[in-house]
Amino acid sequence: MTISRGACGALLTLLVTACATPGGEEQTASDSPTRAPISTVAPSSTTPEGTDDMSGSVPAEILQAISEDAATVTATDISAVEVIMAKSVTWNDGSLGCPEPGMMYTQALVDGYQVVVQVADQELDYRTTSSGDFRICENGGSDAPKASDS
């Protein structure tokens, strides 16, 4: 079976017409809508406001790893490490609520935890992912929930 040139031309015209915008005009890149800027929101806590679950939702292995790290960082015995706040948090991006200048982060919600420990007179604010990757938030975090807020 062969298709004549006239039939091919008619088919091509039909396809081009179908791909045009409703007004019959072709859409150009400059006609496309622009995205609204992304706004940053504070992390949400899964712990009810005004309460402190004190590790009820943070897995024991994550608390243990954080306690061991805090003991190493402060050069003290692990028995001197006291968990003063631990809660589940959904961070607004990969910075875990503690962005560092000049760094780029995954722009997606990240489930994790915030754990604040005290060793003597020093508080360490740990931020974690749900898989247990953690780091100390040195600068207090721009959108970090404070230990006294929970």
C-alpha cells in the first residue's frame, strides 16, 4: 500500500494544525508561563505543639550514634551526654534546616529528626535524615525549632 504525496501533505497539515494552540497560533518559549518563586517554610514537627517526646519517635540506634558522636566531639564519656530534646521533623530541604552559605541542597521535603543533647554546659543541635545521616547544626539554623519551643 502506498500513500500519495497529496495524502501525505494533508496528513502533515492535520498534524501541524492539531499541535497548534487553541487560537491557531504556535506557542513560543517567550509565551510560556514563568514559575512563581519557591518560598521557604519552617520545618514541621510531628510532635504535638508544646510537648517534647524525648525520643519516643527517634529510633534508639540514631540516638545512640548521636550520643557517641557528642561524647567524641566534647571529649567526654558517653554517660555525660543528656538528650534534652528529640523529635520527628520534616525538613523543607536537604539542608535539614541548617543551611551553610554557598552550599546547594536538594529542594525536597526530607523526613528526619532534631535531637538536642547537653554535655556539661554545652548544647549540641543534631539534624538527621530518617536514614540516620546526621550533622551538628553549628549556626542554630535559620528555621530551626528551638529546644524550648517544643
